[in-house]
Amino acid sequence: MPLDANIYTEITSLDDALDKLFKALDAARESSGQEQLPQAMACPTGQAEGSVLCAPVIAARPFPPFALAAASGYALKAADTYAATDEAPATLQEGKTCFAVSSGDALPPSCDSIALSAHAAVDGKGGVSITAPMLPWLHVRRVGSDIAAEEALFCRNHILRPSDIGALLAAGVDEVQVWDRLEVFLATVGGNYRSAITADGPATGTGTGTGTGTGAADGTPGTAAGTATGAASALTSGTTTDAMPDTRLPDTRLPDTRLVDGITPALAARAEALGCRARLAAPLAATAEALRDFFQKSLAAGGHALLLCVADEAALALVRSFFEAEGQIVSPNVGLLPGAPAMTAVYEGRPVFCLPSSPAGSLSAFSALVSPTLLLMSRRPVGQYVSAQSGAPTECCELTAELAASLPAYPGLDVFSPLALARVGEKTVALPLRLGEGYKTTVRTQGFAHISANGKGAPLGSRIRAQPLRPVETLYSTLFCAGGKDMVLDLMADALLREPHPVHAISVGADAGDALEALKNSHCHAAVLHMADDDKGEFNFGFVQRHWPQGKVIFVNLAIRQVGLVVPAGNPRGLKSIADIRDKKLRCVNRLAGSSTRLQFDALLRHAGLTPQDVSGYESEAESQLAVAAAVLTGKADCGPGVAAAASAMGLDFVPLGGERWDLVIPEALLDDPRVISVQSLLQQTEFKKRIDALGGYETTLTGQKLELGVRLGA
């Protein structure tokens, strides 16, 4: 960043940022005298579903257009039956003064009533005896009884639903005046990205949408030929655009090391779900010329709003400098988390949004900042949001959920915390996900909780309002596991998604105490424990009995994981036992205090007659199994307690010294839950056990078995 560049430190709250942007757009419209919003257009009624009306709609004709029989019987003139009784019926002539009709038939012109068969007797000679008086318009749908001619059906800015289309056509309205769709242009600025959208449409994905024309070679607005699939399948046919050619093509002699831009296609799909038309550009170089060209071509193609995903601080500084010279910065630093840094600006009367190029941050900022603006510009209710995923609830719908972990507040920042949601027993549980993680967070996110800039956090166990982003049905197909993290749990989650009735398993790393507490609070379906009871040589039973003696649970084995020492490839120091650490004067790296591996390591030291003082580096702690392996790989330590999978992942060797039993602890009250049944069934499958065995360092002799007190390691 140049030394004379402006440094923006003031944070604008979300509400203030939106208010300032709307006022800036109003001021730009007044000064230019030009309306930059979509204009009115005629649309065939049959193709207008989802469109916004720009004028009230009046019925052109009544419905029904003529009187209809509302029941099967005999159509007649009511006055001919006023004196009819059982003793003295009125006798009418079929085909002359009464007519047999079925429900839905047009009523003969001379008739105004229907006599049901219960009140009509046929003599077989053309005579029909009516045994009760009929009232005018009895069992008859009168002209215009449903829709009257000249009746106002819908007001201006009404969003047409499928049911509305049928009513309009029935009322003789074959064409409606609607607002044209909002055109949104998107691009990534800076960084090392390549477009996920080629000239023939996106390269991967599952949706479909066929382009119908051609685009210019220089990337000016055109249409994409071929079949559009994947993340941009929500884009309207022929709307993908390379508004700026990608000038950073790699040397064909070298492999392409650029990252695929998956952010802008995701945001384009969100814009399409709001009723807009999204146009994607190839990634832009971080230059004023590239920005200017993108903006000018986008506006020439009818753009109403522009969105930039800014790759890094250098690109953001360039964008800010560009708007200082050629546009108007409205809010240089909008306080969002995740979603910072975010900026709003105005360019020739159009709103411009600058969002971070991170998966979770960009989607959060889009929902909070971009979505309300696009809805307002489209003349749609700001609270209305139709998800790109079929069947999803609207964004304005909310669920009451109980927090499985605390949600902190960040003064001055609007926090949109991503949540995983599941039904556990009789309540909905919200599990906060980590802020700022990549695509994994966006995939796991099923909703979010909003804590305003001046709001307070929410403690563990409190009830919050969660806004779901997926169908409510997913609450009943999501399974929460609390406890240690391990590759076997990753295998289990993968396998459950492949089942005929998929289960979305989310494992949350937590120490044993927190995992058991989550089970006690009904915040998870199962706790993953691997706590050794050194006094009895058993696992998990003693821990649960000490901390939750009244708990009614069962223990199902997940696997037995080998614990030992991670050593350099080839085991050059010849380690065979834990005593060799002292005898060979080796440098060790340890796991965190309280972790199961640390507890196992301490137990092995005691059984070998060693103390922590006998181990050089005992106080040096690593946060994960892979961190231990990395310390050995880089020569910072000669060995460290760990697992075979971590050693194998880094090409190291492993000296096994013992095992630890990993069990799923499941409340008896949840044993009939289909998700729990799916897990138990999976753990008993031979093929799944083979997948565990293939990892190395695991035993599956007990996998899937319900365990009783006294079972140790299957030996």
C-alpha cells in the first residue's frame, strides 16, 4: 500500500451501512435525473411466475364466465317448483323444462337452479317429478362468483406465485406488466484465481441450463453456448458473461497453479435466487484499467448492481483508490463477522459491493449487506428470500434452538454465526461452527444466528432465534457427535452420507468432560470417549459412572486405536519401549494436558517406572496428532506420543506401545432414533471395518459391539 494511501479504520455498523447506501443511491438518482432501476416490460402470463408486477392487475372477464352446475342433478327454473311437495310433486318435462346435468356443466339459459337426484323421480316417459321446492341459484356457481369482471386481483409490486398464474389466465389476463429483472455483474479482483466458468459453461456440477447464443471474443456481454452446469446452474440461460477477459493465462509449459474461483458462482446463484439475473466475469487483474473496463462494459450491458470479491489487502487498496478517483466510497469498512473487510460504493448511480474472497465471509456478507439492497432495488419485500436450494424455507422464517456452545458478541461488529442444526430428542439444537473457515463451514452450515453490533452474546444452553438456510427436514437427518476428533469419525461421516437414507454426521472435537456434558444436556446424539481407567485397566465406563452415575446409556465400540511413539522414518534410534526415551536421552514432544493421548502416555510412563522428569521435553506441548508428527519430521524432537495414522501421513515410523478404546456413548432414549440406528448398522458392516483397518494403527475386533463393564481391549 502506498505511504500516502488512506487508511480506513472507522467501522460502520450494518444498519448504518445500508442506510448510507440507500441515501447515496437516492442522491445519485436525483442529481442525474435518471432512474437506474429495472424498467417495466410486458410478459406472457404463463411465463411470469416469480416476477414482480409494476401495475395493478384487473380481471378482464368474470370467472366462471357463465353459470355452472355445482352438483349433478336436473337443471330447472326454481319458480316451477315453489309448490312442490312429496304428496303433490311438480312434474317437469326432461329436455324442455328440466335438463340432466353433471357438476361443471354449463347451465341451460332458462334455468337458475339444480335439483339433486334425491328430490327428482323419473317416470321413464320424459317426465321428472320434483318433490321439494328449489331456491334460485341452489347448487349453481353464478357468473363471476369466483372472480368478477373488472375486479382488482393484485396490487403493484406483488410477486406472482404459481397459483396466481392460474387465476390470471382464468380471468382473461394473458399478459402482465412486470418489472424487468435486476442485472447483477460479479467478478473477483486480484489474487491467483481462474474462472470456474468456461466459454462452454461451467466445467463441473449437477444442475442444467442451456445457453443459446455466442459471446464476443473480448469478453463483452454475450451468451454461453452449451450446457451450463454446477454452481452457476441457477444463472438464467445465456446470462454468463466474461465482462473482462482473463489476461493472466498461465504458461502452457507449466501446470496451472491458480485456484478455481468458486466464490462468485456461489454468489451468482444467491443473486438468481433473489430473482436477479447474474452475469459472471473472468477474474480481474488488480489494476485501475481492469476495474474501469469491467464497470463500463457492465453498465453498457444494462447492469444495475456490481459485486467484487477482493482477494487480498493489496487488491482492496487498489479498489479503494479507484473509487476515490472515479466513484464514491459510501462505507469503507462495514463491521461484519465473518465478512470483513466489506465495502460499499456508488459508481455512476449503481451500487457496488466489495466482499472478501472467502467462502464463509462472502456468503455471510452477501446475506447481510447485498441481499437487502437487491431485494429493495427489485421492489421485493426486504424480508423475502427464496433459497437456491429447492424446498428451503424463506430467510424470514426462524427457529427457536438451544445453543450447544456459547456465542460471543464482538462490540461494534454484526456477527452472523454459522450454525449446524439438528433435532435431538424433543428439542432443536444449534451448534455454532467456526467463523472464517473455508468451504467446509459453508457446506456444514444449515442456518445462522445474528448478534447485532450492540447486542450481547448468548451462553451455552440459552435459547436463540436461528434463521435456517436449508429445509427444516434436514433437522431430522443431521446427527451430532461430541468428543475427540479422529480419522475414523471422518470415515463414518463419509459412509453415512452414502447410505440409502443419508445421515449428515457432524463431529465436534471436545474434551471428555465437555462431551459428556453435551450428552447430559441433550445437545448431541452420541459422545465419543476414549478415557482410560488406569486403576481397573478399562475404558470409559468408570469415567461415565463417576461423572454421570444416573445416566442411562449404552457403549458401542467404534475402534481400538493404537497409541505409541512417532519416530523418524526407519526408526534410526531403534526405539522399542518407552524406557528408551530416558535410556537413549531422546528429545520428546508431548500432547496437550488433558488429552487422551497425554493420559495414555502418562499411564505408560507410570507402568514403566518413569516420571515426567525422566523425559526431556515432557513440558513441550503440541496441539494435535499431526503437530507431534511435524515436530518429529522437522527434527525439533526425536519422538512424541501419537498415533500411526499421523506418522504415516508424514512418512514417519511408529512404535506401538498400547491401545485405547474409542466408544460411542449413546443415551438409551435415542436408541430408536433412525440416525442412531444407521450408525449402529454401519459399524457392523464388514466393508466399513475394512476401511478402518486400511488406515493402519486401528483394530476392529470390537467395532459395532455393545460393550459391558469388564471388556477391555478385546484381548
